[in-house]
Amino acid sequence: MLSNQQLQQLYQYSFSLTANADNAQDLLQTSLEKWLRSNSTSKQKVQSPAAYVRKIIRNQYIDDCRRQQRIAFDNLEESAPSLADERNLDDIIISNSLLDLLWQQLNTAEREVLYLWGVLEYSAQEISIELDQPRGTILSRLYRLREKVKHLNPADDSTTGEAQL
């Protein structure tokens, strides 16, 4: 079974996708119901229940968005810049007010990467495995996140890499 801490993390992940508390609760509940149904009928034990439920949450969210025809897809351009090293974003200190402002401007894919990177502390490689996407795509999203922080916070101290408010 899942611990309270794991359930809280799954709720946070749901919230990072939906950006709405009510929708996050609905998404989590639907996903947990699917997991419990599949768990009771399956003879195989899942190695990592939290990761498995996270995958269900992501797939359910995509299905819901497709049904409502409102999912935000990124156009991947061949000439899009990529982040050579994800540590550049690690060095940025984001205050709550800056994070609130940033959160409103992020699309679903960016919020998801930010959650996995910032909260669960996954590396770009781990995120690419979790989302089944190329590492370069993840690095590009991290780069775009860094650029959005720079544009939101013109007082960026480029010598230390820390965003000051």
C-alpha cells in the first residue's frame, strides 16, 4: 500500500499537471481507483507502487485533456536551444512570489518537469525515463524554465546564477 507521504506526493504531482486543487483531487482519486482495480485483478506485484500510480496519473491526465481537446503540446524545433548542463537551473533560488508568478505561465509539460526535477529531485536522465521522452527534450524544457525565470526576474545576478528578489 501507499503511505500518507506517498499519497501527498502523488497529490502534488497531480496538482503540478492540473494547476487546480479540485482537478488534482479528482485526477488522483480516479488514478488510485484504476490502480486498486488493476492491483486486485493482477497476479503480478508492482515493484514501485508510487511510480506506477504516477504513470497512471499522467496517462489519465492526457486522456482527460484529449477528451476535452485542451492539452498543450510543445512544438519541438530542430534549432531549439538545449541546456548543456542542468546544474544551471539548480543554482537559481526561486522565492514563493516568483514561483507563483512563474507557475501561472507554465504549460503542463513544464510544470511536470519542474515538479519531477524540483520536488522529487530527479535528474534529467531520470525524468526522461519517467516520462518516456528523449533527454534532450527534458534539457530543453529545463532551459526554457531557466529563461522564463530570467525574464520574470530582471534582477538576476548572472555572476552567481542566483535570482534575487
